[in-house]
Amino acid sequence: MTVIQRTPETRERKSNKMTANNNIKMAEDTRHIITDDKETIHEKDEPPGHEGAWGDWKWQLRNSIRSIKELSRIFSFTSEEIERLNKIVVKYPLTITPYYLSLIDRNNPRDPIRLQSVPAIDEDSLYFDVQDDPLGEEKDTALPGLVHRYPDRVLLTLTDMCPVYCRHCTRKREWCRGSWVRTKEDLQNIYAYIAQHKEVRDVILSGGDPFALSTAKIEDVLRNLRQIHHVEIIRIGTRCPVVLPQRINDELVSMLKRYRPLWVNTHFNHPNEITKESSRACDKILCAGIPVNNQSVLLKGINDDTETMIKLCQGLLKIGIRPYYMFQCDPVSGTGHFRTSVEKGLEIIKGMRGHTSGLAVPTFIVDGLNGQGKVPLQPNYIESVEKDYFVFRGYKGDLFKYYNPEEISGDRNSLQFKG
Ligand code: SF4
């Protein structure tokens, strides 16, 4: 049996999670390796049981589960399910780090981490409202790897690789293209484009997960962007703190620190993802002077209730992360089973506002189809607009009047709040 060096927290985990770890032995034989950055990722495997292997992000990647065969040694599937899942992963591959896998309660088929990472038969179900690229990113692609939709900001997709392929991913369409990393030529063209477009003051590094790349490669991108004087802000979208917290190591963080101001947006969806390891990873980033915001996605059966969302957002605040956005799940092919109604999102925000601190309440966002952009939604707190006052509905449901300052009271027919 493989002996894995675990953190005290990991040792405390329940026996079912220990069983999941035992299965890592099986995954070791597979050693699917993420491409590119050979000097850092294609390193020779450490022998199983190596001191500290669990805390080594490259070990986590090397030992990730990437096939239904490996998964079926951990979870029970019928032979029909195995057959169907094998077809699904041809289109939508899977990869799960040993760390993220160890958070799953194997005895719970509805475990929120399992639902986010283990392929499901539902990915093959037909939903007529879904598309491969509902947000029209390809339409707004100025150059390979660069989406320029909003006037002052651009999105740079560095790779399609992620330590875990989230089953609800908006860019699921990219997965079947194989693992790619933006070429040097593509990147040079992107830097030249941004340099020519002086209105671009905000660059978002995305993917895939930029932190799936080597530190040297990430630094190269940051260095080039920092040479463009009108780029004021660089944001990095990463799920590593959640699914591969070992990646947030001293080497990475001390490099990032040199390129501030940076902002990290991460992606916790459920309170079970807030562990000692993920908290430590976020703390490292925060201690480097880099703010961390969270962008969750509303997912049916995972976090689509007020209680879970409050627990998640309060938990995030406790580890210093600001709940920033709560996204409506986009109508992406292969994710229809995760989608909730817009009313559900509004109901959750209504159940949060006033019932917990405002800092814990994210902005509920629906991303418009075909590049229409983000639409922030709030429950309606305006009951009516009268000549001198508004009638508001408070968070407890009570109605009350609110008078404007006298000098600007008057005819508000131009306001469209009625109804
Ligand atoms: S980490 Fe982000 S980009 Fe990667 S699979 Fe998950 S949602 Fe998609």
C-alpha cells in the first residue's frame, strides 16, 4: 500500500477518504502528464511514499485520476454507466487531483465535490437551450488567445489545462482540443495588440488555469504585460487554491509579489472546499499583498440554497476572501443539468441580504448571450415610487416610506421603477 505523507488535517479525515487516497496507488501507474513546461512538470516521478509528496503540486498532477477505469476503482458504476461515461469523457475529459478527490465522501453520490468533478451521465442529456459557446467568446476574439469584449479590458487565455476539469465549466468546448498552451508567437501578437490599444487598462489571465503553467512561464507573461505602461491592473483567474492548493507555494507567491498590483479571482462553490490546505493557499496569496476574490457558480444540487451559500460566503470571509460574484450557470453544452432558474438566484440573494453582513453577499450575475455582457441582478426592494417618496420593502418583508431630500423631490415620472 502506498504510504502518503499527509498533513495533520488530512490524517484526521474519515476512513472513506483514506480509501480514496489508497486508490492513488492505482493512479500512479497511469502517470498522465500535463504537457509543456517540461523542465518543471515532466520531472521524474518521486517514488510513492516520498516524504512530502502529498504537498508537492507536481506530484498531485502526476497522480491525478484521468480515466473512468481509475474512477471505477473508487466509485461504484454499473457496466452500462461505465460504457456511457467512457463515451462522455472522449468529448469532455476528466482530471481530478488526489487532493480534491480526498475531499469527496465516497458514500454520498450527491457529494458536492463529486458532482463538480466526476463525470455524469447527465452531461450527455439533450437540453435545447445550451450551446458550446453561448457567451460568444469566439466572436469577440481579437487574436488567438485574446477576447476583447469590454472597452477597457481584455481576457487572455493562456492554456486550456486545469488541475481539475470542473464539470460545469463555461469553456468546456476547449477540452476536446487536447492540452494546449499559448505559443510564444501568439503571446507576442497579444502583447503587441495590447500595446497598440491604449484603452486597455485591465488584463485578465485565464484559461484553463494559468497556475497550471510553470512559474517561469507565468512570470514571462507578467513581465511582458508590465512593460505596457497603460496596463494598470492584472487579474488572474485560478481554481488552484480550491483544487490544487499545493500549487500556491513560496516560489510562485514570491514571484507574483514582484508584479503587483495583481488581483486573484478564485472559484469556491461549496463550504466543503474550505479546508486547512485551501485556507493556507489563500493566506499565502493575501500575505503577498494580493487581494483574493471569489466567483462562485450557482449549481443545482450543489449550492443552490440560501443556507449553503451563506455558509460558503461566511466561510470565505473568515479566511480573508471577498465573495465577489455568484454567477448564473451559463447555458453551455454538457452542463444543462447544473442550471437553476434566475428566480432561484434572486431568492438566494434575498435570503442573504440583511441576514448576514453585506460583505458576505456576492453580486448575482447573469452573463448575457452572444457577448451582451454581465447583468447584475438584485431582488426588487422598490415597492412603488410616489411624488415625494419611495415605498421600499425591507429585508424582513416590511414596507416603509423613504423620503428624498426636499430640494429634489418632485415629479418622478421619468423613473421606471413602478411594478
Ligand atoms: S478551473 Fe475554471 S477553467 Fe478550469 S475547468 Fe474549472 S471552471 Fe473551467
